Amino acid sequence: MMEIANVSFPEVFILLGFSERPSLEPILFIFVLGIYVLSVLGNGIIIVVSCMDVYLHTPMYFFLVNLSFLDISFTTSIIPQLLINLWGPQKTISYGGCVIQFYISHWLGATECVLLAVMSYDRYAAICRPLHYTVIMHPKLCCSLAFASWLGGLTTSMVGSTLTMLLPLCGNNRIDHFFCEMPLIMQLACVDTSFNEVEMYVASFIFVVLPLGLILVSYSQIAWAVLKMRSAEGWRKAFNTCSSHVAVVALFYGSIIFMYLQPAKRNSHEEGKLVALFYTVVTPILNPLIYTLRNKTVKKALRHIVLENCGSGGTRGDI
């Protein structure tokens, strides 16, 4: 019985990653390490600034803190193992490490989909219902929406990942990717995976398609409200309010659509790895760049904190 278990569930998985191009691995190691450090620092700065500056204690920045924490957690669940595999000849990950990786990445990926939809609703309330904004987006509702996002992502991960983990693999342990992903684990199974695939499609509809639909509905309402504005100042404020979130949504969903909806060509899998690398490594650092470079409020808050800690003693009005 023990031998059957060992064959069904291998002790290690081999992550092929970019091993077909060994000359590329040292370059990727330096690139990924640098981006990872900057990503953690950038998202960490957003969390610290949003928590320390009272002017940023608003629903928008509350959800942004959640997004930044999510990005740090997501990259940390994948990139350290990627760096280990890029650095040395060993391309393995333990069975337990692989399971933990796809549990966490599935959880955080689903959570981000819902969280982005929640943030679009916040922007809808700010632009379409400005007089009632503070009443609609009160702290209790914000905490409930954030909690629901995290709990929803955790629930779908527990269900989908557990069903995947129970599949017998019959000794198959070679994953042609740089991290453990649920669909790739399912491909290794030596039994029928129809039930798992149905569950995955249902979960994808609930946690990817529905949030995207809510985002599109929110921004269609915002666009209609903006078109009815007569002042250029109103257009400018609406653009500043929504542009950062729209950019993040476009990057996030653009990567997902390209990864999972591209035609099955011979070179599409290699392209998929590069897009996955962009999604897991580059996108998390673009979020703080988008929200800081395009947001005067965050830049002012950061400048205020730096000046205050440097002993300038400046007030908010001096900035």
C-alpha cells in the first residue's frame, strides 16, 4: 500500500521552467530578484504610507492596502522557489511545497479578482453618488467587503486545490512551468479529471467572469455619469479617480486572458510562461508605480512622512 501511495503521490515535482534555455536563466535570476525586491519595497511603502497618513484613511486606500498586501503575499509564494530553481541545477520542489504553492496562489488570485471588483464599486460610489459616498462606503461595509474577498478566495482555493490534491498522479512529476499551477497538476493525473475541470470552470466563472462583469457595469455607469458632466474640472477629477484602477484591471485581466484564452499553438506554451512571468513578477511592481506616479495624494503623503521623519517638522499645509 505504501508503494502505491508513493507512486500515486511523488515526493518531489520537477519544475522544468526555463531549463530548455539555460543561458537565459542567470539573466532571469538577476531580473526576477531585482523586480521582487522592488515589488516588496513598493507595496510595503504603500501599506506604511496609507496606515500612517490620516488623510489616506479612506475606503480607496483601505482597499489599496489590501491589494498591496495581496501582491506581496502572491509574489512571495512563487518567486523564492523560482529563484532557487534559476540559480542551481536542481529544478525540484517538494510535494508539500507544491501543494502549498498552488493553494496560496489559487487563493490570492481569486481574492484579487473579487477585490478589484470591490474597488470598482468604490469608484462608482465616489463618482456617481458623491453626496452619499461616506454613507455608502462606511468603515463596516469596507471591512465586510474586504473580508468577503479574502474568504471567497480562500473557499474556492480549499475546494479546487483539495480536489486536485486528491488526484492520483501515478508517478508523473514533471511540470512544464516555473511554479505549481492547478491546471498543470490536473494534466499529470492518470484518472479522469472531468469533475475537477467542471469545478474549475464554475469557479472561474464565479471568481473571474462575474467580477469582470461587475467591473464593466461599474465603469459603464461611471462613463455615463462623466458624459453628463459639463465642466472640464469634473472630467479631470473623474479621470484621476479611476485611471489608476483601470490600468491595474487592464494589466491583471489582460494577462489572464492572454494566458488562458490563447490558441493552442506549438509555441503558445513558451509564450504562456513569459506571460505568467509578467503576471507573477512584473505586475505586482506596476501596481505601486501606477498608484504613486499617477496619484498626487500618495506622493504628498509620502513626502510628508519623509520630511517629518527627517526632522523638518513640516505640516501638511507646507507641502
